[in-house]
Amino acid sequence: MVVVMAPEATQTDVDTIVDLVRTAGGEAFVSRGVARTIIGLVGDIEQFGTLNLRSRTGVGDVVRISVPYKLVSRENHPSRSVIKVGGVPIGPGTVTVIAGPCTVETPEQTVAAARMAKAAGASLLRGGAFKPRTSPYAFQGLGEAGLKILAEVRAETGLPVVTEVIDPASVDLVCSYADMLQVGTRSMQNFTLLQAVGSAGKPVLLKRGMNATIEEWLMAAEYIAQRGNLDIVLCERGIRTFETATRNTLDISAVPVAQRLSHLPVIVDPSHSGGRRDLVLPLSRAAIAVGADGIIVDVHPEPAAALCDGDQALVDSDIRELAAVMSTMPQLMGRTLSQAPQPVTVG
């Protein structure tokens, strides 16, 4: 069961509902989105029925939810949500491009990749400062030094930053630099991390686990929402199947399925899905055609010298083609391309 607060509800109204639920022996989890506040209830539904919650000041509606992912469900929120990251919208009506280097290596490499990203139509910059890798001997990222580079490049280009956080202890540090926190495929079921980013007050990009079902993916989002954060974007990044011709198998059907089940925006990662440069553009077209709310792609000024995933990073010729795709396909789908904010000039 969830209580949907009216737009004009005050903090006192919210506190009153929470106190009533706890008095009845239940638990109440307050989640705030851009447009409204939702209170998820855990406990005896019949007991909650005696509280006359619908009649309480500030309550817009009380909804019984049949699915386990109550806060992120379309049953709870029939209309699809728009999430804003540094003023950039992600959701129905727009196609948002997130692009940048898989790994931050140097200031020069990162700013060059950011300029490539803008040329391709990107409005958000992705870049990894912390890199969880399959091999313990692979490059693990620059850490805080990488975050500082991303912040400097944001100041120069105006692109808000999306970067990965890999453990609860790093959440505050990453929050101090990033505009959006990414939870990667290997961390999707790190429930302590999900709760930490849910309490952090930043939008979250949640990648689907490589072995996760769609329901498990949505339940991971529920962990974030239950801690008060409804500003979540889902990312389909390919799943592990028997097929070895590609790095992963892009589950393109996951986009409309997740959009039917959840009100959260859904984007696609064509870079990690295919794992090859020549597959990124075809998979990007497929993502937009199927109704994805955006894509996240790797770009690099010198892929042959990249410390991580150079085989899937786009080069200048690809950027021009991706820009052409972004200038036409969103309109064919009845959408517009999200625009990057302008850099803030000082002095």
C-alpha cells in the first residue's frame, strides 16, 4: 500500500501520516520525486484501513499495489516520470544522450572526449573515476583525482557529470563531485550500496545486472526508492546469455517491458551490450526505435590507447554519424533531443 501526498501537502502532513502508520504497528518509507511525495507502507493492510488515511490532510490518494516493487510501479504512478539531472530531462518526450570515456585517464583525454560527446548530441557526460573490473590486475580508475578531472571538464563544457559509485563508503565523496550516481551491473544487487545512494539526494542511474531478471532489476530500484529517492533512471546494458558473438546480449524487449511495469525512465547502453565499435550505432538506432528514453555511449579520442574498453569507444567518424542519427530519429519517434546546459562563465 502507498499513500500519495497531494502537491500542496506540507512536511507536517507527511509526518502525521508516518506517525499514524507507526502507531498502528507498521513502517512508513517516504520517497520524494520531482513532482510529488509518496509514502510506502509495510505492515498489516487491514490495520491501516482503520486509519482513514484518505481523509487526512494533505493526502491525495491511497493505492493498494499488487506487485512487490511498489514505489517504482506503474500501479502506483500511472504516468511515466521525467528525471532531471543538472537541468537535463530524461523521460518521455525526449531522447537524452549520455557520452564520454569509460574511464577517466587524464584531463586532456577527458576534455577531448567531452567535446566529442557534445558533437554527438550528448547533454550529459559519463566517465569512470572508480572502475570495478573483472580482473584485479586491470586499471581500477583514478579515484578522487578522476572525480576532480570530471568536475573541471563540467565547468569547461557545461555537461553535468554521471559517474559510478562502487561502495557505500564512497557515496559522500562521489556526491560532492557528481550530478548523477551510477550503480553498475556488478553492483545492482549490492543492497547496502542501493540504500546508501537512495539516501544521498542525487539522481541515480541503475544498470541492469548482467544476470538479473527484469523483476530483480525493478526490485533493486525499489531499494533506492524506499530510502526516499524516486529520481532513478533504469539502464539496459545487455545480459549474459549463451551467445559469444557479442560481449553481452542486448535485451531490446526490456525497454518496453520495463516502461510498462515501471514509471521510471529507461535508457540503453549500446557500448557495453555489443562490446564492439561497429555495433554501437546500429544498437543505438534500435534503442531509439523501440522507445528508449536515451542512450549512454563510450567515446575516446584514442581508443587504441584506452585503459578500458577501447574496442567499443566511438571515434570521430562515428561521432558524425551518431550526430546525424540524433538529428532525425528522435523526431520520428515524436520526441526532441535533450539539450546540454551552457557552461557557466565567471568574471
